[in-house]
Amino acid sequence: MFFNQAIILSFLSEHLLTIAIALVTIFLFYYYFVDRNKVIGLSRKYKNSIYEKQSQIFLNATHYLISGNKDLAIKEFLNAVELNKETIDTYLTLGRLFRSNGEIDKAVSIHRSIAARENILESTRLEALKELGKDFEKGGFLEKAMQTYKDVLEINDEQVDVLKSMCRILEDLEDWEEALKYRRQLSSLSSEKNLDTISHIYVKLADQHLRKGEYSKSFERIEQAFRYAPSVSAKIHQLKLYLITGKLDAAKTLVLEMINEHEMFLSSMFQELENYKSENEKEQKQYTEKLAYLRKFFLEADTTSQEEKPSVFLSKARLMKKTGNLDDTYSYVKSWMKNKKKTSEMVKIEFFKILHEMNKTEEATELASSLIEQLEHSSTKHYCSNCGYKSDEIFWRCPQCFEWETINSRLSV
């Protein structure tokens, strides 16, 4: 009797871990099938995702048991147990931590498992789906992120944070029609009315029509842009359309408006106008001639009251240099610098370019020494007031923080 008990105790002590694993396995499979029968009324894709994950865990655990790797088998079973716990808030937090750590697959698994549960509050399911959308977005699965966010909006279409995410993705994908749709929806819910942003999106749509040669439709889009906000991008695009369609008087009026109201964008404005190319050689030639006429108008315009501003001065200097008359440009810039107690690095850089082209080596060397002392920080032309992103190129939407209308100029005297 005692001998048999000793044998039994010895067997149990030697195989206790295996017995425990077997019992846990039986329990989990029981819970798995019972829970599967209970879950009803959920989207098929969320039900399938959690059960597929659990099935994979069980298969992995079985594999580790057969190969004798008990530690990894236990780890897999613990993962299965974790998927079925009711500590939802803890798991939402854990999922966020996985996402922030770059472990997207783990974050997706947790948030899907929560979204698949039946007996949870609708607000909790909504939160899990929102987190799942963020997981996909962080992982670069933008189509899945979009679909998940749409699932959220089907449950509750007043989710401002979700709408912002949708807009950000659609704008990155340059799907301007859809972006406009969700920006409007966001504007109706948010205290931030997004008027400037909507105006910029209409400009993007206008540009699409312009590239197709659909000038009347492009004009219509610009008119819609102005209904929301008279954005600078809308004015520049309108100016381009005026040149293409030969409306030179309207173009001159708009240039004067830009000088008085948006002087920091003058150089960028002419650069943008120069970027237009037509496949029709005759149309391109006519456009180039009209643009040259507009440049001449700007150079001859009375901007005395505005030329104290470096942006207006630099725009004139750059256009003068493009005409090829370096002597006049040199005199114009040197006179301006002489009358200033302090000159910005951008003006000095422009003057250095002129000196270099004119082979004025001695003067260029002297200016370079002064410029090096002044260039203690980046000499980029523009920066984002929201995140500090720097760029020589003009941007209406910051490539780094994705905010609109945050551009500022470094052209300070």
C-alpha cells in the first residue's frame, strides 16, 4: 500500500509540470469552445481574428511540448490565458505599450481580442477598435487602418480624434475627394472649423483639373476654396489660371494684393508660376511670355512702402537677377544693405551669389566672413511654427506634424 503510494508520489513529483500543462490545456480548450459558442452578433472578421490567434497559440504550445521545450510551451499557454482575462483597461494599456515599442503584431492581437468580446460595454469596444486603427496606422497598414476607423464611425460618427486620423491618412495618400468629405464632417463637429485646411484641399482638387487641362473646373474649385478661406495657395493657383487663360489685368491686380498682404510668399509665388508646364508647345510659349510680362510688372510696380520688408526686396532682387542684368541687381542690393544697420543672412547669401557670378572675389570673401559669423543656426527659408520643421521649399501642410497653415519665414532683418 505504502509502496504504491510512494510510486504514485514519485510519478507526480517527476511529471507535475506535464500534468499541470495538460490540465491547463483541457481547461483552455473547454473555455475556447464555450466562449466561441457564446460570442454572437459581432463582425465576422473580429470573431475570426481572436479565434485564429488562440488556435495558433494552442498549436505552438503543442509543438513546444512535443519537442520538450516546456518553458516556451508554458509561455504560449500564458499568452492564451492572457487573451481571455477580463482586465480590459489593463490590456488596452498593454496594447498601447506594445504599439509604442514597435511590437505592432502584439498590439493588434490584444486590441482585436477585446473588440471580439461580446459581454463588454459598447464604449469599450469602440475604444478597442480605435486603438486597433492606431496599431494599423503605426504599422503602415493604412488600408486596414482606414477600414477600422470606418467601423468606428459606423458605431459612432462623432469621433473627432478618429476623423482627424482619417483626414491625416487620406491627405498623405492624396485622396483629396475623400479627404474633403471627412474634413467637412470634422469641421461640423470640432470647434476648429478647418476652413483654411478645406480651402487648401480645394486647391489640390483644382490642381488636378488644371493638369488635365480642365480650366473651367479648376476655376470652380478655386471659387469653392475662397468660400471657405482666401488662402495663399488659392491665390497663387488663381494667378496661374489667370496667366493660362490670358486674364492679365486680373493677374496684375492679384500681384498687387500679394505684395500688400502676403509679401513673404512673393518669391515662392513666382517659383510656383515657373513650375507650370504645358504639353502643348504653343500654349507653353504663350504662358512663358505672359509670365515674363508679369515679372516686369512686378519689378516696375511702386513698392516703396513695402521694400523695407526683406521678402519684398529679395523677391525683386531675384527677379532682377533672372533678367540677366547683374550690374543693376548688384547696385540695388548693395544700396539696400548700405541703408540697413543689420542685414539678414538670406540677403547676404543672395548678395554673395551675385558677387560670385560677377567674379568680385575680394568683396565676396569679405562678405563670406561676415556671413559665417551670422549663420549660427539653419539658414532655411521657412519653418513650421508648430513643430519647428525647416525647409527651403514652401509648404502649406507641414510634412512633419501634418498641420496646415503653420509656415513661417526666416527672412527677418
